[in-house]
Amino acid sequence: KADMSAPQGNVSTVLTGGLIATTWKGAISKLALTDRDNNTWLLKNTTGLRVDKKPLGFDVATDESCFVRQSASLCTKASYLANSDLNVQLIAKSIPTALIQAYLPKKMTIKSLINGNVNIQRQKNTLSGRYRVDMTPAQIFLTTQEAKREINLGASSVSGTLNGDKVS
């Protein structure tokens, strides 16, 4: 069990498992991430975790894990190999845009929900995969010294493929 605190938020987790030869196999049975506004994301189900020692480093793999907060969810499944190969699957449902507020200009606010699917692989240092991100109708608020402006946008989406250094 581990509990960590920082100005940005808190992390609380329960991790169990054991080492057999060069393989550590375990499970994350609890994981709670709480931000400075007291919004908490919880691990929905126990997630398997495996770490294998290899000559070049470590192979790491997780079972599917889902984090939930109210009606929002973010599910992932990933593996990272010692040779730098990578496989990541991500499914986002009803993720509030408030989570990206810290990366926006201070005088801009976006209110919407994001849904998406991402499946990316890296083999022999070459990336490939597919992505789709959808945003529900959005309100963008711009605040200046003179006024606060509101821009309403309809639903939008972006999708494509990744192949090496080409994004389409």
C-alpha cells in the first residue's frame, strides 16, 4: 500500500505480487488519483501487471485497466518491451475538457466532453496505428479586460492513421 501527496493532488494505491526468477507478476487492486480540486478517478477493477527482466531492460505489460469518475471513463491496455517496442490501446468516454484546462491560455475555457479510441504500436522504432477523437458540442469562453465572449461549436471529430512519420 502506498499513499503519496503533492500540491497537484494525491495518489493512493494497493499493489500485490511476487517475484519468480526474473519475472514479477502482480496486480493493482486499488488506485485513486485525486487532483487539487478534489476530483477523484478510481481504478474500476483489479489490473494485472507483469514485469520481465530482459538483457536490454524490462518488458512491462498491463491488463486492461479502467479509471472512472462519475460518468467518465478512461480505459487502457499497454505493453512496453525492452527493445522499445510499444503497444497502447486507449478508450476514452465522456472525459471533461476541464482536464486540459491547465494547458490552455489562462483566459480561455472550453466546456465539452471528449470520447475517443487510440491504438498505437511501435515496432523497430516505427510508429503505426489508428485514432479517433470526438468532442460533443462545445462552449468556448474567452475573457478579456473588455468582455467575456462565448463561442458555441457543434460536435466535431478527428480521425486518422499513423504510419511512420506520416499522420493522415
